[in-house]
Amino acid sequence: MLQTADGELPLDISLTFEKGQFISIYGNSGAGKTTLLRILAGLTQAENVYIKVGNEIWDDSQKKYHLEIQKRSIGFVFQDFALFPNLTVKENLAFALSKNDSVEIVSELIELMELQSLQNSKPHQLSGGQKQRVALARAIVRKPEILLLDEPLSALDDEMRFKLQDYILKIHQKYQLTTLMISHSIAEIFKLSDKVVVLDKGKITKEGTPDTVFAEQKISSKFQLTGEIISITKSDILYVIQVSSGNTIIKVTASADEVKDFAIGQKVLVASKAFNPIIQILS
């Protein structure tokens, strides 16, 4: 059950995803996003649940079976990093290894996440972005079948968030992970996800590609707002620039000459001029 402002609500979800997919979980606070990840990880037990990963059953309430947390092939990254303060970066990663795991992956991840100069530092000596890189690296030391990310970038500034998105995508692809990430950022979802699942009051209301899920977002022809460029695609002789502003997606066309000035992640102003959207870079 979910504790919400409207009282207790059941979490009623049926979800199937393919190995290697990057799935984003989107929805308002209290929709059940974190509870869903905790149930997958085995941190929260549900009254009625069935979870099968590959050929292995993790939960089956009908048969009163619950696979222990330690036996689930899961990497979990929280918002608060959860690093051991008395251990160095390298020691934090090594601590996450299983008894018979090769230590080579620790060095591999330190290089991949560009932590070489920080490997002997302790968490209190690191910035928020550096701590999150360490937390990500530690979560995949055991090469988990599923990587769970609970709003890992929400506390970071824009520049650091864009960099960490690149790191997340890199490790997802390199280790062929199946990744589930909670995010409130439509721009982030467009950049990283193959699939997005929208939750509301404990139920799935939409699921599909980011394009199909957010395609219905519309606004009046008379507007002026700021947003972030999330994609630039060529369409015949023109380019289509998609801008995310809050929960709204705006599509603006641009010529080949105009599009040279724009890049994914830029903050822009979108306004109407003679009922046609125009886009300007914010300094």
C-alpha cells in the first residue's frame, strides 16, 4: 500500500521489460515509483507479488517465496550516495565485490568513470558529482542483471547532471545492463531511455517510447516560455528541435543554417511570432 495525501492506495502494476532496455519511471510524488524499485530489489515485500528475472523467480507470494536481497543480481543507486565515509573511492568499490569476483573490474571502472585521480580520496573530499560517479561505479562492480536508479541526478546542477547522464549511458551500454531509472526530467528521459512508464496513484497510466508517451503534450499558439533542448532531428530539408519545459514538449522547425547554433542540453526561449514558434538561446 502507498501512503499518500489521499490516504492508502494499492500499488497495482504489471510490467514486462526486455534485457538490455533502459526504462524510465515517471510520475508525481507518491505515485509509487520508489516503492516499485524497492520491491524489485527485495527491500520492500508486497502482499501479492510475482517477479521473474530471466529464468529465475525472485518473488512469488502465492508460493510464499521471497529471494533474499543479497542473492538478487541488483545494483541500486540512491539520491544520498550511501558511500562508506571511512573508505577511499577504490576501497568503496572493492568492498562491493563478492568473495570470488575478480578485482580487475575495480580498476576498469575507475578508468571508465574517470576516477583515477580520486581513487585514494575519501567521500568527504569529493563533490556531489564525484560522489555520484563513485556510487554508480560501486553499483555495477558485480555486473548486476538490473541497475536501479532512484533519481540519482536530482541534487546536481545542470552541467554536472548532463555529464553524469553520459556516464550512466556509457556504463549501461558497455555492461549491457537492464536499467530502471526514476526521473522527473523529460529531457533526461528522452536522452537516456528506450521506454518510459508513467505511474499515477499506484497504477501505470502510459508506457511506450518517450516520443509516444509525451506526444500528446500541447500548448496554445500564443506563448513564451523557457526550456531545454532534448533532441535535434533532420526531417527532409528542415530540422525538428524538441524543447522540454516542465511537463510540456514543444517542437520547433529550423533550417540547416539555424540549427548550427543549437545543441542538446541548451537552455532556450521559445516564443510565438505570427503564430509560428521561434527559438532563441538564453545567455
